[in-house]
Amino acid sequence: MKVSAAILSAAVIPTAVAHTIFVQLNNNPVSYAIRDPSYDGPIQDVTSDDLACNGGPNPTTPSSAIITVAAGSTADLTWRHTLTSDATDVIDSSHKGPVMAYMKKVTNAVTDVGYGSGWFKIAQDSFTPSDSTWGTDRLIASGGIQTVTIPKCLAPGQYLLRGELIALHGASTQGGAQFYMECAQITVTAASGASTESPSTVSLPGAYSATDPGILIDIYYPTVTNYTAPGPNVFTC
């Protein structure tokens, strides 16, 4: 007998520990060089400018700091339920979905509004059919650490680094997917001897549609056997 997604989700989702925030980059202090909100709620309108770097219902606090990251190096994005949570409280395990990262080259990482064109995807951990696990499962298992590689061929300069998590527990109805994202402000230094390439870019908002199969999906029934995350392909050098 088919059991509705709404009944299943209501049964398994404790709302008190549902949400999440990208709170640290490379073990710097919490919210250092990140436009963090005080509230950990999602964005659910894929046409909103808030899809880029959060805001709107989750007002963010500006930061004047910028973190230097070398092209070709790894960066650790730390996710927590709240700004004061520890590694045991990342996001509720019922919130299944992909974990991704985007970048955008900007003139000034502190003042750039974030939304608009110029975004490219650098990392994606979505769904593993062999054991039916999601990127969020692996994020929780890692204590909330999302490790991404800054492409070696990027031109030096200032960028926004956008961590993103999509929770699909309510995604069987249009507008039910929950998007969690924040933007860190970084300066990328050139990799020694590497040539530079210009990635193809997309707009945020604009890269996602509310009816994309990776956004409008029932993850409870029928059993998910294949999943395509929304947005562009991951840029590689």
C-alpha cells in the first residue's frame, strides 16, 4: 500500500532540530568572512534573490573580512544547526538531499550582492544508489565538514564561495524543497605554474526551476534509485 510522503515526513521529522547554517570556513572563527544569519531557516522560493546568499526571512549580518585560499587547495566548510551548535548537531537526519558548493568571481567580495550571473559549481555530493545514502548523510557522518577543492585553474582574485544543502523531505509538492546556503568571502591566490580557465556560469536565481526533477521529488515513494542534482555540471580544470 502506498504511504503518502506527507504522512511519512510528519512522522519522522522533529522540527526543533531541523535546519542548518554554514558557519565556518577553514577553522576560522564562527561567522568570520561569512554572511551568516542569526536564524537557521531555509529559502523555498527558487526565484528569490535570497537563493544566492540567503537573507530575506533569514537576515544576514555583513562581514568585512576576507579569507585567503589557494587555487588547487581544499577548503573545509563547517555546517551546524545553529551558530552555537557542535559537531553532533549538524542537521536533522530526516533532511535528505544533495550538498553542493558554488563560486562566483567578483570585484569586491565584501560588497557584491551575490545574486545574479557569474556562478559556477565546484562540488556536489548528491545520492549513492548502492546504499541509498545522500550527501546530507555523509555531511552528518563527517561532523558537518564539507570539504571541497578550489579549482586549480581559477584566475586569482576575489570570489564568493557558496555552500548549499537542499533538504528534500517535503519536496513532493512544489515549493516544498528547502534550500540552505551562505556565502563566504574569499581571495583566491594562483596555483604555481597553472594555466587559468574561465568556467561557464549560471545565474542565481535562474539556475533552478521549482519543477526540476532534483527539486520536485518524492523521496519516500517510490524508492529513489536515481537522482540528478539541480544546477550545472561541476566545473573541472
